Amino acid sequence: MGKGLRKGLTSYGDAGFSLFLRKAFIKAMGYSDDALDRPIVGITNTYSDYNPCHGNAPALIEAAKRGVMLAGAMPMVFPTISIHESFAHPTSMFLRNLMAMDTEEMIRAQPMDAVIIIGGCDKTLPAQIMAAASVDLPAIVIPVGPMVVGHHKGEVLGACTDCRRLWSAHRAGEIDAEEIEVVNGRLAPSVGTCMVMGTASTMACITETMGLSLPMSATIPAPHAERFRLAEASGRRAAEMAVSGGPKPSELMTPAAFRNAQVVMQAIGGSTNGLIHLTAMANRAGVEIDLEAFDAIGREVPVLIDLKPSGDHYMEHFHHAGGVPKLLRELGDLIDTSALTVGGGTLRDVVAGAEEVPGQTVIRTPADPIKPIGAMAVLRGNLAPRGALIKHSAATPRLLTHTGRAVVFDSTADMAARIDDPDLDVTADDILVLRNAGPKGAPGMPEAGYLPIPKKLGRQGVKDLVRISDARMSGTAFGTIVLHITPESADGGPLALVRSGDMIRLDVPARSIELLVDEAELAIRAAALPPVERPDWAERGYARLFYDSVTQADEGCDFDFMMRPKV
């Protein structure tokens, strides 16, 4: 196989000539033989003018390169796809698997002995880790970090929980057009990922918990000098791994590590998206994520992090309170601290090094939790035979047990056209239902599950009502929202059978969601459904590959041919 520049030679039928030609061309970049004889550390470049979350990536790359060179290895930066949630059409989730494939093939195709992964915005870290698991080359992750908080009229603001809250207030007529424009310029005051416990922060915390990045990497604010010192330290460590050959992702992404990740996801009030991504990552590693086990973890793990949308604070406050190491210490025996880390030790070493911050209130103790049980629950019933998810830590408690009348939208376009119609037949006791918004139906399972409150209800002071869909929602969102109904309606799931006026019963304590319609009537409706056919948008290219190969939410929405057999 070879090492360094001799690794993975281009196929010309003559290995000597392949190396000769490779060296001839790379010397055009001004490299010396001394540089080219060193171990090589590849560094992903996910910077893009379309991706403000990754606005600090160039500086992180330079810091990582410095660390690699200080340790005697050769850094080589290479570009991959860059995905930003609010700039990706139709949705960033549609492109996650493409990024995973791109990253995997570029790691395989180019000579490197270890790789540094730099990313952050929602789908980036899972895509990159899926790729790393598939290649199984020594890898270390550098999250780009959360942005710092904003301020408006004396209030601390955070993208994007407060984006949604204030936009809802604008829709309800509580904030005028002039003020919402002022707010627009204050919600995201720096580069970096959302500074609440959204998907990006959730995945960064999971990455650190699984030992794939160095301690404190999840929480350091994106503009802080500490973030760049961490990148330099990660570069040093990557150079050591390039020489030693490990640890590899397969040594870190173990069943114990995935269970630790699920514990932390529940304890931080993490994003519902995190479960889909964790499942996809596990499938690449040959590990199974069991929904019932995840729900059981949620029943015994309290929410300990006081961050929006489940609490009041922001990521920089979490960082200054001690970050993930301090959280792991508070979780105690719920965490398997024998799990290995990319730094060379175990989580036990990380916990031992956790900082004690007197007077901090962001990281609670189990005796004084934000919520007595975990953030998420798995629901089942005749509407979700393979499961659905609710983030009940961010829901309205009185709505967690609720029976209401369905108000059905057949697509995101139908919802957009009718949600604010003054003649829409809807009350605060009804249940909004959105279908055809899953992996195949939308496509890409967009973050449309946060159905807006109809304007006429918002102007009556309604802040929440039960919403159900086969879509996802942003981890920054809040409300009594049931997501990931599986199987999705576009793939023949029972959500396709719901009609406006049907009664639906949600019972989160019982982990149940039921359509209260006679089975005989449902059979008649099912027989009348048209056959599932490939839609026009999926006729060619990546869209066709996506439609034909994407799995459902309970399997991580990865491509079926990319999953590794379970160990």
C-alpha cells in the first residue's frame, strides 16, 4: 500500500513511473524532496462563500497545518463539497450523502496517512464522519465552533431558536417590519454554527463524546483564539497518528461510544436530527442504533444542559461552564469512560481533566436537572409502525397528552398556500398534519416539520399546537412536534391515509401516536392509493440515485448500498 506520497499510486501499469510522475507534478507547487518524503496529513477544506458557518475554516486550516508541520509531517489541503443549511436547495439533507461520498472518495483517491476533518454546519460533520468510518483511515475532527451571541433591546439572541421565535412574533403582528429587519442583522453576529443546541452543536458534542475530536472542541466559540490553538493541537495529533497508524475510526466508533453519544444527546437537549445522523454513522461502522434502547436511555438520563431551545443559555456559556468534559463528569456511571479517544487515552482521562467552575448554572447536576428525563422520546402506533420522534423537552407540557382533529396538508407547497388562509378550518385544539415531506417525498426530508402557527391563531395568542409530519425540524426549533413518521407517506406509509377531520391521539408518556379510524376504513383508503412511482424530479443524476437508494429515517437516511453489515 505504501506510505506518504507512495500511497495509492495512480494506475499507469508501472509503479515507478507513477511515483516519478506524481513527484514531477507536485514539485510544480514548489515542494522539496524533504517535504515530499514526510508522512502526509490530508486536511479537508469546506470553506465556501455560501457557508458562513465555515467562515473561519481558512484560519483553522492554517492552524492545523502549523500543528502538522511542527510535528514533522506534511499537510495537504483538499476541497470537498460545502453544505450550508439555509443555502442548500431543496434541503441540506438531500446533499448529506453526496458530501459523504465525495469526502470518502477524495480520502481514498489521494495519498494521505491521516486526515483532519474540518466542518460544522448541520449535515457536514455527519457526512464527514460517515466517510471517515467507511475509509477507516486515522482521522481527527475539528468542528468550526459556534458563533457568539447577539443582542437586541437588552435581550441575548441566538440563531436560530430566536430566529423562529421572533419571526413567529412578526407573523402574529407583535413585531413590525422595521424591527424584524433590525433583528435580522443581530441574530448571527459572527461566523460559526448556531449558538443554541441545534443540530450543529448536537453533532459537535456527539463527536467529542465519541472521542473523535479533542476535549472542548465542541463548545469553543468560532472566533476565539482558543479554537485556533485547538486546531494546531489537532494538527500535531494528526501527524502522530500518520506515523503510528491509529487510532482508526473503527477503534473509536464502538458500541460503547455510540451508547455514550445517545446518553449525551438526551442530556444536552439535543437535536432530533442527531438521531438520524448518529444512525447513519453507526451503519457505516457496522453498529446498530436501536430506537427502543434510545427511548429507554431517555427515561433514565436527565437533561442537564440549560441551553435553548430546552433551556435559557447558549453554547459559549456551556463552554465557559466546563463544556462536554464537565457534562461527562456529571453523568457519572451513565457514561462508559473506558471508551478510547483520538487523543490517545480514554474518556476517563477527559473526565479527570474537567474544569470546575464555581457558581456556573449551565451544566446542572443530576440532583438539579433542567428536565428529569431526556430530551427525546420514540413514539409508535398505527401512524408510525417503525417509529416517530418528539423532542418533548422543548414541547408544551399540556399538549403531550392530546387528542385532536387532523388538519392535513399534502405537501410543503400545499401548506405554504393554505396555512395563512383566513378561511382555513383550524382551531388551537386541532393537530396539523404534513405529509409527503420525508426522504423521498419532498425530496430530502426538509426541516418543514416546524409547521408555522396559522396567522389567524397566532394573532389570537396561540404559541403552540400539536404538529405531525414525516419531515425533520431544525434542532433550534421548539414546540409539540412529532417528526420522522416512518415509513413516510410517499413510500406507502400510513400518514398517506389521514384525512382532514380524522381524530388523532398523541400520548407521549405512553409513547403512542394513533390515528383513531377503523381498520376497515383504513384498508379501503389504502386500496385507493395510487401506486408508488418514481417522480419527475428523480429522473436523472444524483436525484435518481437518491430516490432509488435512500433509506427511511429509522435507518439513518443513508444510501442502502453504503451501509456496513452489523457486527
